[in-house]
Amino acid sequence: MESEMEKIRKLEEIANRIRIHVVKMIGCSGIGHAGGAVSMAEILSVLYFQEMRLDPLRPDWDDRDRFILSKGHGCPALYATLAEAGIIPMDLLPTLHETESPLQMHPELGICPGIEMSTGALGQGLSAGIGMALGAQWKRKDFRVYVLIGDGESAEGQVWEAAMFAGHRRLDNLTAILDYNRFSLTGRVEKVMPLEPLSDKWTAFGWHVVRVDGHSVTGLIQAFRLAREEKGRPTLIVADTIKGRGISYVENTASSHSISMTATELAGTLRELGCSPGEIEHAVSVRKEYR
Amino acid sequence: MENQLAPRDVLGQTLIELAEEDSSIAVLDADFCTASKITAFRDRFPDRFIQVGIAEQNMMSMAAGLSTVGFTCFASTICAFCSRRACDQVMTSIALPNLNVKIIGLYAGLFVGKNGASHQSLEDIGIMRSMANMTVVQPLDARETIQVLRYAARHRGPMYMRIGRDPLPQYVPDDYVFRPGGSITLRPGGDVALLAYGDLMPQVMSAAEGLASKGIQARVVNMSSLKPIDEEAVRAAARETGRIVTVDNHNIFGGLGSAVAEVIAEKAPARLRRIGVRDVFGKSGTNAEMLARFHLRADDIEKEVRDFLGPRFHAGNAPG
């Protein structure tokens, strides 16, 4: 049995590798949604390597837990997670955003294993997750459904239609995670369209709300346990995160939303994330300019 | 007349029959089931019915999610709100991943029980036809509606069905089986071809009779499969009559007239006249008032066809 400490260290390492993959992939593509990808690294690590019931050899297993990335633009981190989990081959990652690649700029169901719903047009994932959660109940299956939504995305009315429905139907096999990284494309969420009092709003819609440091693996493990144990209500995990976390030169800025990296920025970021000189040299050698 | 059924009259019962045969059938409704007459399904299969409230966008994405778990989902509300209100959800959640969701739109075109422009649907065929993966059908009468629903339950992938509100005669034969990309010739004729669908068919058939009384033999074809369209029927009409008139309960932009024009322009030269709502919004009013206001009565259609054929047209002239 691995100790609790080892488990946490392993999940933190995976989160770091997700960040490294994201940075390398954006280097290969020349451009990518970085900030909102790396802000989810710990959430994805804990979901895929601790919380969710999955069989990498059978990505379409009927009884698997489902994950929907409603803020679809964060998908470089999801593709990296699927590769780490062995659901897609690692050598697909450098094809990010290529025209014929299964790794499109917004995730598409049907062309990439492990992607449970096409997203990208914001606001739709929670509704789709409700459909899956109801389907589980109708089929008397015990799989759980996880939907990751964005803070900027939460200005979409459909999110609240879905919140109202899931609260009304007491869908306790549904968990939403809000990546509360505080920035959308054009600025601070509190200026663009503030969400507070966020917990009160979701509670009023019939949800169990848990607030957690979204970069704390221990905190996230605990939050997902609380969500699983809650009966008769869906749970929203409000994960306080930092946009661009781990890409220091854009950390905590709106401009981290979508970036192109110079060779120096790419090398510096990978160095900070602990990559070896050889790894950095290779990443720089396959880097593309975005035109 | 008392025995005539509206396409919507058979929705509930047909869905019940489908669900009795197939445990994967599920129905979603955005607070419209009393008007769509899907209440019978709700009462018979409450466990496979989802009332989402007036939230069409939520309904479409929810149906998409439910379909991934193995359900054949029928999601239903007013045509205008299926297509306009939930357009992006239909595209991103349903059509793009090619999911098994069947959209049932009620209150097609101008005939919305006096509800007026906001509830009329003069754009939906254009919106739905232009989405990849989407099949688009407006069944003609109650019998064809049953056939189309049966096809929808077997078909894999997204489909939009536009269902008429009001009673009309049975036109399709008793042994008719719906086929996507097919059509039915309701009346033979070699002078001009009237291509139409749905609840304007009584006006079209009556116009054809009026033309016949003046010696003009109009072919009438029911083009219920709006996508894929029956290209062969269009090409045959072009080849054999040289003159095609389309009749749309829809804007002339994006409806059957546009679909036929696409076929003619690329594959089968012929003259074309499009009858329909001429790029204006609708109005409140009864069906009769709408027919008059938008020049869609049988007399209007007949007059338009004669104008199209020209004053010197005599029956039996070679197409030109």
C-alpha cells in the first residue's frame, strides 16, 4: 500500500507533468489556450488518478465515470491527462490543433478516445452531464458524472438552466467543478461579470457547495470525497485557482488565456517546471511560429 | 372533415408504441407537451420522460448527454425555439458529435394558432438544412408522420422533424413507407411541376385542380424529405416539364425553393418560380388569414403558376 504522502506526491507530480505537456504542446502548435489549461492541472490529476472509475484499456466501458470539460478551450490539459492515463497515445500530443488531429482546439466527441462530449461553445457541458446522470439512474448504473465549468463561462444562461434542473432533480451522481481562476479573455471576472456571492447562488439552486484550494491535491481529494458522500443533492466544488499557474511570466493574468511562446519563454518555462536540458532542447527544436 | 387528423395528433401514441417496442426511447419536453400532444407519452412512460421547463438550450444539450448513455432521444418544442433559440446547442451538442437525438418541432411555418411572428418559424428549414449530419423532414399527413417517427427511431444520428399543427386529408397511400431522399408524386402532369410539403398541400392540390380545369396538367410532388432531397424527382421534373414551382411555408430563402434551386442550378436546368413568404416576418392570425396575407391560397398559387407559365402557354407545348 502506498502511503498517503506518496499518493499525494504522485498526484502532484502528475499535475506538474500535465503542465509540462501543455507547454510543450503549445510550443508545437505555435498557439494555445494555456492559462485555463494549467489552472486545472491538479483538478484533472486528482480526478483521473484518484477519484474516477476508469479502465484505460476500455475507454468506452459502460460503467466508467464520465468527465466533461465544459470550458472546452482548456483541452490541452485534458489531452495531456488522457495521455498520462493511457487512454490516448502519448505521441498524439505534439499533433495538438493540427487539422487532421483528434486533438482539435476544442474537444470533439467521436474523434478522440476519452472525450465524452463536444464542447467549446460555452455553457453546454453541464446540461450534457445532466443527461448522462439521468441516464445512469434510468439504467440503474452507479457511475458518476463530473463536469468542469469555467468562471467566465458561468455568465452563460444555460449554466443556470442546468443548475436549476439538477437541483430540482436532486442529481447526487453529478458533480460540477468550477475552475475559479478569476480571469476570462478580456479581464477580471469580477469586472467582466462578477459571480459572487457564488456559493449562495448555487446553494439557493439546490446544490451542495464545497470550496477548496484548486491547487491543493489534499483539499481536492477531500472535496471529491464530500461530493461522493452527499446524498440527495448535486455538488459544486468551487476550486480557487490561479490562471496560468506554472507559466510564471503570464501567471495570474488575462493574457495567459491564449499564448504563443518565444523560444526563450518556452525554454524558461520548461526549466521552471523541472525539465532536463535535453528535454528543453528538444521542445525548442520542434517549436513552431504561429502565423 | 371530422375524421381528418393533424400530424401532431399521432405524436404521443406513436412514441408510446415505439417505446413499447424499444426500451431505449426517451422523450424530452420544454413545457409544450399539452400542445404537442405528447402528454399521452408522459402519462404512459413517466420514467422515460423529462420535463425540462422552458429551457430549450438545456433540453438539447441534455438530450445529447442522455443519448451517449444509449438512449434514442426525442426532444420536442416549437419549431422556432428548436431552431432559433437552441441553434448552437443543436449544432455543438448534437450535430457535431453526430448524436442520436431526434428533434420534433411543432407549429411549422405560419400556422401557429394566431401566435404571430415570434412563434412562427420561417427560418428553421434553412437553419437545420445547413448543419452537417442533420436530416430534415416535414411529414405531410398523420400517416406519414407515423412513418417518419418510426424511421427516426431506427435511424442513427440527428434528425429534425417539422410537424404541422392542423388537420389535413390523408395523402400518402396506406402501404407507404417513408424513405429519406424519397418523394411521392401525388398527381401526374407534364406541363409544370409543383413541389411542396406539409400543410400547404391542400392549397397546392387545389391549385393543380384549378389549372387542370384550364387545360394545364400540373404534377404535384410531396417533398417531405427536405434533406436529403430527392434529386432524382427534381431532375425528372426538370426534364419532363421544364418548369418547376416550389411552395414553401417558410421564407423563400433557405426553404424547399432554395434546396430545389441548388439541384436545378448544378444538375438539371429548368425554369423555377419560388412561392413562399417573401423575406418578411409573419403576423398574428388564423391559418386562413395567413394564407390570404401571404398570398398562399389555392387561387394565389394558381395565379402565380399561370403568370410563371406566361400568357401564351397552352397545354401540350414543349417545355422551353
